[in-house]
Amino acid sequence: MAFLPLFPPPLSGGSTPPGPVSDLLLTLANQVFHPVLAPGRSLLGLVRTGVTPPVVFPSHALGPGALAALRQGDGAAFLALRRDALVKHIRAFIQARTGADTEGDASLPEE
């Protein structure tokens, strides 16, 4: 098992153009904890083609809106929606474990 990027980094050390997508490529929204795939296979391809069973989507913060954005080719919206789902899940986890009100704590970063 490893953290694998949904959108792989640019090849040959190239950089992505600045903007919302490139910023989100460096966040947890672009990572999935998954078994290492065979060469030539990608997590993004598995999700896009429907190989991944839909029952897996909620546990990987892949909500209907994010999946729709992905299928429409909108990587920035997909990653932003997945980031928002992860933040919500992490805040709920912290709240359940500590009783802390993470919604009202401005010192917690969004990512």
C-alpha cells in the first residue's frame, strides 16, 4: 500500500502551469492510499472507466459531484471537491475524538 497520485506529476521534471490545478496536485486531495498498480495503470483511469466499484467511492472521498467533474474533464473542480470532502471528514474525526469545535477554530488551516 502507498499514497498514489490521482493526477500524476509532470514527466521529465517539467512543471505544471501555476493555478488552481497545480496547487491542488500537491495536496492530499490528489493522493489515495491504494495498493501499487501495475505499470501503465492509473487510479484515475480505474475511476474514470468504472473498474473501481462505486461502493468504494465514499470511503475515498469521491462524492457524486467530484466524480461528475472528473468525467467532464474538470480536474480542478474534481480536486477541489475531493479536498472539501476530506477536510469535512477530518474535522468530523477530530470532533468525535476530542470534542473540539474545529469549525470555529480559525487557527486550523484548510489543508
